[in-house]
Amino acid sequence: MTLQLILFFVFSLVVLGAALFVVTSRNLFRSALMLVLSFFGVAGLYVLLDAGLFAVAQILIYIGAISILIIFAVMLTRGMQGMEPRNSQYVGAAVVAALVFAGMLFILGPFRVTFDPQSVPLLNLIFRNATPREVGAVAWPYALEQAGALRVVPETYIADFGRALVDINQYLLPFLLIALMVDVALAGAVHIARQRRPQEMIEDRQELEAEIASEQAAIEALQRSAAPALPDTAVAAGNEH
Amino acid sequence: MNATPLLNGIPLWAFIVVSSMLFCIGLYGTLARKNTVAILMGLELMLNAVIINLVAFWRFIAPNSSSGLAFAAFIFVVAAAEAAVGLALIINIYRSTQSIDPEKLDQMKL
């Protein structure tokens, strides 16, 4: 029982407990605060994974930026406070979430079970010659130096990561594309959320109405000028026959 | 299970199980909440679970390459952009309809 294992249990309990509170709480403001606690626990997990850079990034981006945005949204939609926390399909949602978790635990978790296709009614018709086999628990290709020990993270991993992001042979193009994407997304967000002043909206409406009126006048003028022309074309069409 | 290397006493599957639990909690929140801001909170939890997974695989399987960190960083950026756009949309919708119940947002239905 190492210190790191104890810390892992503590951080996992904080993350999962806070996340459960986030999805079940009736008070949306409390669930936003619990979301911050959950993000802190995730930052602790990054520290246990020797990725201190990501712990800092987690605190800066998630807690410093995203949580603040969410708290702002909660406060700007004050009228929605006393809302029922669950919609009508929450039982189905819980079942789906539990099934997804069971599937992931079966594939990714530590348990290996012996599965005999002959014991399952339909499968024994398809796999006649199948033998019992062990399923579950993917054997990940660990980069082992000697059995049971993990490679150490290089001292310069942050510098390597920075170089990989601007290396044309590695991640330069995705890096530039993601920079462009976040730029466009933020500009779009500013445009969508921009509060238009009432005076501006009135001017816009007047402009629109004037435009519609002028178009209507143009259409009427066109119809008036086209109306006498109609018999002529009919006559011309009649002459041809 | 016996041959799994440990990181200071913690096996890889422990991180994966915690992150899949977090993912499923976020999935439940996304599917079952009645408030659009709460749905976005569930989405953030799911994205966090994915980043834990990527960093854990980086540490256990390929600590000498930067791929895991690079993809985790891209997800960070996508999460920030998604939160900004989503919350801007929510504020705009609330301003025009005085409601952010997703079941009432059917103006685009044919």
C-alpha cells in the first residue's frame, strides 16, 4: 500500500463523488461548484500519472476558464433554477450508462473469465468446434525494460512535447488547424452571444421594412410593364402556328 | 493481471476503470438532465474521462513519445471551444425564449 495508491483512492473518490453530485443535484449552482471539485480531483490524477504539465493545464483551462463560463451561464439563466433535475427518460439514461460501463469494464477492466461457446444455446450452433477461451482484460503492449517495471518518463518530456507540436513531421498541421478552429469558435461565440441594443434592432427592422417595400414596388412595376406585353407574346405564338 | 506493471503501486486498469466510471456518470448526466447547462456539465465530465485515459496510456505504454500528450492537449482545446460556443448559444436561446429546457426547443422541427 504505497502513498500514491492511497492518494489515488482519495482522488478517485473525490472525482466520482463530485461527478455524481453534479449529475443529480437539484441546485444547478451547487452542481457547478462540485464540477470544480471534480476537475481538481482529475488534476490530482494527472499528478499521479507524472504529467504535472497537464495538472497545471487542467487547473488553468478547466477550472480557470470553463468552470467560470459555466458559472456565468448558470447565473445568466437564473429563471431556470427551480427546474426538475431529471427529464422523463432518466431511467433509460441510467440503464444505457450502466450498460456502457459494464461493457467497458468487461473489455478494459482487470477481469478475465473463461467463456465456453458450447454452453450458449445459439452460439454452439455457429461455433461447433470452439474450445473454451479466456475473454476480457486487454493485454496492453507495455513498454517494459524489465518485467514488472515501467519506463521512466524522460526529464525533458515537456520540451519534447513542445517540439512535437511544432515539428512539421509530427503535429504541426493538427496544431495549426486546432488553433484556427478555436479562433473561429471563439469569434462565433462572441457573435452569437452579442447583446444587440434595442436602438440597433429598431434600425435593423426599419432597414428591412424599407428594403421589402422597395422590392414590392419593383415587383409591382415589373408586373405593370409586363401585363401589356402578355397578349403580344400570345399573338406572336399564335402566328407561328 | 499478475504481469501488469505498476506505477508506484497503481495498475493501468485502475485508471481506466475510474475514467470509464467518470465517462458513464457524464453520459447519464448528458442523457437525463432537463437543463441545457447541466447537459454541458455532463459533456465536460465525459471529455475529462477521455483525457485521463489518454494520459494514462501515455504514461504506461509510450512515455517516450509525445503522441498521447498531443492528443490530450487537442482535446483540452476542443473542450474549451465547445464550452464557449455552447454557452453562448444557451445564453442567446434563453434571451429569446426565456427557457433552456431542451424539450421545448423545437422551433426548427418541421
